Amino acid sequence: MTGEYNNSENLLSPEQGAAGSPAPRKLLIGIGNPDREDDGVAWVLMDHLAARLDPGGTGLRDESERVFEDGRLHLLFDLQIMPEMAELIAGFDQVCFVDAHTGSQPEDLYCLELQPQFQTSPLTHHMTPETCLFLVDSLFGRQPQAWLMAVRGFSFNFTRSLSPRTEALARQAEEMLWDWLHDRPVKAR
């Protein structure tokens, strides 16, 4: 059901990845600051997934972008969502934004299906995933299936490691994202 928290079981729609249909092009966008402890959970997830997709590889390391499976899977990490991302997103069938949340949501780990919607922000350098999707639709006439996976952050000090509680949630999130990347239904863990 659209718009409900902890909606991770719907991360893969029945239409995508079914036998005989072409595999969807997927974009995974991680957002956050890897130098601010749990705010870097998306960086950790992207690094781990890149290493799993390229056994013997280096993960993300100092790169912010990796492409796998002849361009079908694309991993991108940045400090924030930017309007320029709309053009890239328009070329994909599915997109999942990954970010930390500060506990203002009811679940420590949740997925939320997103719809394009312009949202104003009191901050001049803040863009929501919904607003970025609105740009994708307005500028390129595309509406990829989109989700937000949010992982609870508990500490935001100046360090490149995760707090123990966020690290445990990140392990669960990694398995859920791994299933999504491989066209398998995602189950809450």
C-alpha cells in the first residue's frame, strides 16, 4: 500500500522482474555525511553492496558512483539530493533513496513508496526525494517506481564509524537492498 511505513514487502512490484520480462534498470542513491557517524549509514550500505556486486573489488572507497551489470544497476552516493540528479533518475525504471533518520519516524528501519510531489523547504539547500521525482516527471515525463529506505541514526558525532545500534540496523537494510537489487521480493527482517 502506497504511503505506509514499513512497506518493504512491496519494494519489488509484481510487474517488474517477473519471468520473461526484461530486468528493470535500478538506481540506488545513498544520501548522508560519512564523517558524521550514523548520518553515514547510506555510505556504509553502498560500500558493502558495491563490494558484494564486485567480489574482489574495492567497494566504493573514494568513488561516489559505481555501475554494474552492463549499466542495469547503478549506485550513487552524495551528501544531499540535488536537482541535477533528475536527469540521471529519468533513465531508470526503479530508484531507491537511502538515508538516515533521527527518530522522528515510528520505525527504526522502514521503506516508504514515494510519489512525485513538489515540497517546499525552509532550507535553501534541502531537496526531498519527492521533489526530485517531481522534477523527473516535469522535465522528462518519467515516473520511475521509487522508494525511500530510512535507517535510524542514534549518534551524529564526527567519526566515520556507525553506532552499534545503527550498525545492526544497517545489516538488516543491506540484506533488504540486496534482495531489491536482484529482483527478489523484499521482506522486513
